[in-house]
Amino acid sequence: MKGSVPFNIGSGGKKKFLITFDREGCIGAFSCSAVDEKLWEKVPEEGKVNLFGAVLNESGLYEIVLEEGQFSPDAETVCPVNVIKIKEITEEEADEWKRKYNL
Ligand code: SF4
């Protein structure tokens, strides 16, 4: 995935979320970029989007941890093929995620 993690994940206060994206299953409906164009970068020539700044995990899914306010939670519900998952995680899980990917 091109780009680097675009946002600072602070350590205090704000809720943290793990956003997971199964790019293989993306059909390029671009509903996600319609609600959050900064995070969901259109790649029309591939008929897909990129999850900006995400890392590829061991299961072949792209993922990123962000704080509330840094993304639109609507992306998950508008995707017609359910390839976007947004899950709230604890502060500790967010720190663990950063360590895992040396971020
Ligand atoms: S809404 Fe879903 S299928 Fe459409 S571009 Fe976004 S991730 Fe892909």
C-alpha cells in the first residue's frame, strides 16, 4: 500500500479503532470514498480503493488504527460487500498494534 500512516495516534483520551479492509473483495463501488475520501483512496484503474496508510497483516487484510474523529464510521455500513470492518479497541491494543508494525 502506498503512503505512510497519515495520522498520529495519540496516547490519551480518544477512543481507538482498528479498521480492517479486505481489498480482494472490494468491487469498487466507491461508497466508502464518498463518505471519507481522504482515507479511502480511489484507484479507478483497478476498480478498487486503497486504505490510506494501512499495513498488510498476516491474513492478507489491510489494517490501520485510528482515533475517533480521524475517519468516518459510515464507511463500514455503506460498503455493499462488507469488506470494511471497524472495531473499537483498547488503548493497550492500540499500543500493541503500533509496536507490532514498528509505528
Ligand atoms: S464501498 Fe466497499 S466495495 Fe466499494 S470501494 Fe469501498 S471498500 Fe470497495
